Amino acid sequence: MEAARAYLGEKVLEQGIKFLMKEPINNMEKLIEWVEKIPMPEHHRKNVASVKKFLQNKDTNWYRLAERLLTKTHPSVRQKMAINFFVNASFLGVPKQIENAKKLGCSVPWALLVDPTERCNLNCIGCWAGDYQKKEELSFELLDRICTEAQELGIYFMAMSGGEPLLRKNDIVKLAEKHSSMVFHLFTNGTLVDDALIEDMKRLGNITLAFSIEGFEEATDRRRGRGVFKKVMEAMEKMKEAGLVYGASVTYTRHNTEELASPEFVDMLVEKGAAFAWYFTYIPIGKDVDLDMMATPEQRAYIYDKILEYRKTKPILIVDFWNDGEASNGCIAGGRRYLHINAQGEVEPCAFVHYSTCNIKNVSLKEALCSPLMKAYQKRQPFNMNMRRPCPLIDNPDMLREIVEESGAYSTQLTANETASEFAEKLKPYAEKWGEIADKIWYDNKRVDEVACREGTN
């Protein structure tokens, strides 16, 4: 009986979303009311309240973004994404994750990041996955099992990276077809997007792409190879014409921070139809490790100031994986809200933390979530009470050393040429310099908030 009631509840939610999606602009207020009912932490609820405020004004960038997504997206894609993202991943998924976390005694994440292959058709400078063997892959059967076990836990969002995931596009299409209640979000170099994939994405409605670029043509081709930028632009144009949902994934380094932070670059993404942009900072792991390639602490502060500006002015969702610690209440990795399974099957806290204590080929997803490494990671979260310093790799490197030593984790890189302690020592000068800047930003903002609060109560 309980299962029947739950099933009927899901169907009512689905029918409600389908009804609202018929006239999405007219029903925008109802959609926001639904989002407000999703179980979420208080810091996320504040973010939703801010978005609601912007959407109530038709002159804001957020309204323009919502209008574009709701009117320009292909109807079947719009409906499928709404059901899978809001109903499955949020309304139904989050309470299920919370319930399972209590039973297991460890966190159940909102999303998984899985690498179906190590292989790649490019050879990018400084690739975070460049020190893998370039031959390992997860079988379709194993990917299928991971999806099934994820849904049982309430996880309906699977991101995929690599290697280049579109080297496995036939298997990914099969997965998306079989697990039609999930969202599959692919980080891709964009060179393998073809008409057949676009038709499959339109038909299925539950696959999105994030195109990796480094800025404009010169910066992108310098790191990724001649002609890559033009191929990405061509793929974006085709996807825009097809009414698909997609965005960009960029890595800011010492050499391209100002370009990625420029209004011209962000405007180009908007013009090309990107709905979102992931901003990552370069981490010195993997291939061609180079500390000098890291964005300076000053550049890191600068780019986030620009992102905060664009969130008020540009019709695109921008997420800074490192600097958005305040919005996410610190690091989200280690199974807290996401974890990484590489193409060898090794279960890692994060795509950038190349350590593991178990392999998904030998354990269930439940067992992997409760592994010694994940527990050691979660025990220390947040890694710093200053949410501008969330990362155990580049902001609090001593934490990584502690986690590896306590859990007995082993390196998952092909050439483990330095220990966690050696890595921590290498990153300490950067962490200290960023700490000085981040503490000033954090505590200055706190003082401003306190003054505003006092003035508001007087």
C-alpha cells in the first residue's frame, strides 16, 4: 500500500510538471513555488529565495535566462529535464538520500561523476586525467549497475567525464534510454558531437553537454589543439538550433583568467546558447604538472568578483567549483554531495583527489559510500570555517595528508611519484597566500553583514 501511494504521488508530480510545461512562462510563479517545496539545506533555500526575487522582475537577467530556457528548448527536452531534474533528482531524490544516509551512517550524494573511459581523442596540456593509462574503461554492464544502485539510493543525476565520454556515446545513449528517469551530464571536448547524437539527445531529452574551452580561439587551440574551438562553436550552433540544453566548462589558469572573466567571453557563451558555465581553477595534478600554471591568488579573487557581477547582469548560470563554498557550505566532494568513479573503477572523493580505498568492480555503491576514505573525508567537512577556503587540496593541503594517512588510501595515478605529504608541502605557499586574501574577503563581508543586520533591526 505504501509503495502504491508513493507511485501515485510520483505520477501526480509528473502530470503536474507536464501541465505547467505547456505554458511555462505563464506558470513561472507556480514552478518557483514547487522548487521552494523541495527539501534542501537552509543555505540553498536562501539561494532559491534570491532567484525568486529576480524572477519576479521581468527586466532581470534571471528572468531572461528562464524565459530563454522555457521558450527556446525543444518541448520534449524541456518536459523531460523538468521531470528528471525537479521531480526525480530533487522532490523525490533528496528525501530518499537523507533517509538512506541515516540508515547507512554515511552521506549519500546528490550526484555521481563517472568516467566511462580513459581514452581521449585530444592531448590537452595539463589535463587532470592525463596520468591515467588511456586504455581502461567501465563496461556497459557495470555502468548499468551503478545507475541502478544510484537510483535505489535516490541519486538521479550522473555526470560523466574522462577521457572523452563521447568515445562511448553509443553506450551512453543506451544508458540514458534504459535509465530514462536520470539526467546524464557529459563534460566533453565537443569534437565528436554529430547529427546522430543530437537527434538522440532530442529524442531522449535527458542528456546535457558541457563543452570544455579555454577562452576564445587562440587560448582554446593553444591548450587543446588547432581547430578545436571552431568545432565546439559549430557543435553549439547545431545544439542551439535543435533546442537542446548545454553549457560550457572552463579552467582558469595564470594565462587565461582575465579572458575567461571578460564580459566579451561571457556574452559569447550567451550568444551561442549556453545555459550555464562551470568555472574550474587549474589544479597541479595529472599530466604536465606545473605550479606556475595555477591562477595566482589575486586572479582567483578577481575572477570570482567578476562572476558575482555577472550573476546580476548576464542571462547564464555560472558556477565556480572552488569559490562557491559559501553557497554550498564548503567542499561538496567525498560523497557529501558528489563523488568520483574513474575508468579503472576506483572510487575517489573528487575528480581531483586521486586516492581510493575501494573499487566499484568489487563493492556495491552503498559499500563505496561508506568506505574508510569517504568517512575520513566527511569527518573533516567543512575543511575550513572560511567558506572561501573550502578545498582540502589547494586551500587546506594538510587535510589531504590526514585523510590519506587515516584511511590508508592508495594513489590511483599511473605514476605515484609523490606522497600526500609531499603534495601538501608543495601547495602550502599557495594555500597560505590565498588564505590571507580569502580571510580578508570573508571577514570583511561578515562585518558588512553584521552592520546591515544591526541597522535593519534599529
